[in-house]
Amino acid sequence: MSKNEIKEAGLKVTLPRLQILEFLTANKGKHYTAEDLFTEMKLADQDLGLATIYRVLNQFETAGLVMKHQFEENQAVFEIDTGEHHDHMVDIDSGKVVEFYDENLEKLQEKIADEHGYDLIDHKMVLYVKKKK
């Protein structure tokens, strides 16, 4: 993703928007809180304020550039929106988020909706898991 995606989303291209978009794109599949992103950006010598990061993430969500998830109470995480559907597993001990896709599971969900007289439009599945010992 680049300047064009920001423009196409109807946003003005600014350095903070570009830096955040490039970081999330380079870390596709990872999920970040605004605070995590603030820390990571500082480590990469990109000095952005936390308020700026929150503002840009919310603008990106509204524009469809990122997806926002609420896996834990009072804590949102963001990931780049690639347009590819996937579901999530959240390790309840570590907080680690694992993305997965299962075609059989997708078909089963469509079948269940159909059996109840509905067309499945969209869904979000989050499995809360604990590592096997």
C-alpha cells in the first residue's frame, strides 16, 4: 500500500498516515494496539504521538484501510485490511492472535445459514484458546 491507497480512500497524504500504513502493510497478519504501534514506531525512529496514531487508525478504519477488532474488553487491535477473509484464535494466556482460514468451516457456516432460511452475508469468528500442555 502506498500514497495511492491513502488518496483513493479519500484522505490527504500526510507523513504520519504514510508511516503507519507502510508499517502495517510490512507487518501484514499482525495485530497492534495503538500503544503497541506507538512503541514499534519509536523503535523504528518514527516519532509519532500516541494521539496521532489513534486518530490515524480511526480514520483508516472508517476509510476501510484497516480492520479494528475488540478481542479483549477495553482493548482494540488493528490490522491492515487486505480484503482476504480470515478468522482469529486468541490465546487467553499470552494474548497472541493467530489468523486462520478453513474452507470446510466456511461452507458449514453457509449451510447453517441456508438451513435456517438465510443467506450468509458476512461473519466474524474468534476462538479463544489455551495452549495444550
